[in-house]
Amino acid sequence: MLAIFLKTLPFFALIGLGWFAARTRIFPPEGAAWLTRFVFYFALSAMLFRFAATLDINEIWDPAFAAAYLCGSLVLWCIGMAIGRARKLGWAEAAMEAHCYVIGNTGFLGVPMLIVLLGEAAAGPVLLILIIDLVVFSTLITVIVTGSRQGRLRVSTLWTLLRGLVANPMIVSMLAGLAWSALHLPLPGPALEFLTILSAAATPGALFAIGASLVGRRADRPVIAVWLSFAKLVLHPAAVAAACILFSVNPFAAGVMIAAAALPVAGNVFMLAEYFGIAVQRVSSAILISTAASVATIPIIIHLIEKG
């Protein structure tokens, strides 16, 4: 257990360093936004393309794995919606809270950390989880929020949604990498070296940006934020673990899925909340609390995975 904690410590130390730099204003507040853009559009996209382009499609696509993750996450998402509606929240607000239950920081924290901790064999399962989160759940939250506000779905809404998916550099880089792999195209030495150098900036850049972005967040309505954090850090990995048993997922891939489900609430949930103007402070608080708590919970989850 101590050994696992020490392995994860450098990752959270980088988050802490980003928070300290922004808190002391050594790193200006606007710097976090620009660093995030660099990681999002360049470093992380290079990493995702490199992994996808150098993996066989069969190492990424696993029907049982995809079904288990979707079913486990959707069940928990529906529970989140039901709890929100029972608290008299509107459909859009309940959906945003449910989104916190299942959308973890897979891109900025999961990709670099889990591949280092669990090995490069974890790349395929992590990429599949990222694709499902970005395509399925981003579509789901957008459809529900827009539909609840307009009373019905319009063609323009679907077009905007499709345009947003196509413009997402993480989706574009993964799909481009998968196409490269499917065509069995070799990566020239200089191109591979370029991608390796650029993607090396993804891990420290992403973690530093996460820490810097936490500055200024307040624990508003802490009881709800603590519940959302508990749902994400504990209930989500438990739900997908049960689904892995139901769908007989390969043990190693199941471990990767459970570890990914144990990640804290993702920053892009806050971006959606801010964009739609729904539960902004609540989501911000959930990100702050779940990220802080994950310092302790992630090593425990990985320890339990290694123990089978």
C-alpha cells in the first residue's frame, strides 16, 4: 500500500506545485488557461495520437469492456438523475450532477498516470474509456440540457453537437491515430520522435494545469459537493467493477477500468456547467473536493485492484 502511495505521490505533487505556483501568483491566473490550451491542443493530443497510431485496433476495441463501462456508468448516471429529481431539481440541473458521478479526469490525469502506474498495456482501455466519455456522455448531457430548455430537440442542436465533437482535439487525435493504425501506416522516425518529445510535455503540463486551476475554487454547498465526490470516487468504480463481473471482462482491462472510474471529477464538467450556466459552484466544489480526496482514494483503489 505504501509503495503504491509513493508511486502516485509525484503525480499529486505536480498538482500541488501548480496550485502553489498559482496561489502565490508566481504563475499568473491567466497562465493556467493558456497552459491548459497547450496541453489540450498539442501535448495531450500528440500523446493520444501516438498511442492510437502504434496500437492495433484490437488492443483498443473490446466489446465486453465497452459494454461493461457503458452499463456500469449509465446505471450510476441514472441513479444520479433520480436522486436529483427526487430533490426537486430540474432536468438540466439533475443531469449536470449526474455528469459529476461518472466523468473523471481521464484525459489530463488518467492517461498519463494510469499508463505509468499500470504499464503501456493500459493505453488501449484508457483510450476506449476516453472515447466513450467524450462521445456518449457529452452527447447525453448536451441533449438533455438543450431539450429541457427548448422543450424539444432541433436539427440545429444536433449540428452544433456534431461540430463540437469534430472540433475536439482529443477526439480528432484519437480517431486520426486509429485510422493510421487501421491502414497499417508506419510512423517515420522523425515523426515518432517529434510526437514523443511533444507528448512528454503532456504529463507535467496537465498535472500542473490541474493544480493551478484549483486556485479560486470554493467549497460552496459542501454537503452536495462531498456527495458528488463520494459518488465519483467510490460509487463509480464500484458500479463498473460489478459490470466487469457481469460481462466477464479481462482481469487486467477490468483493473484499468476501475482505476479510471476512481479518478476525480473532470475539469470539462465545469466547462459544461459554466457554458450552460447550471450548478457552476456545485461542480467547481466537487472538482476541488474530489481532486483533494483522490490523493488518498486512488492508491487504495489501485491496491485493491492489485490484490484482485
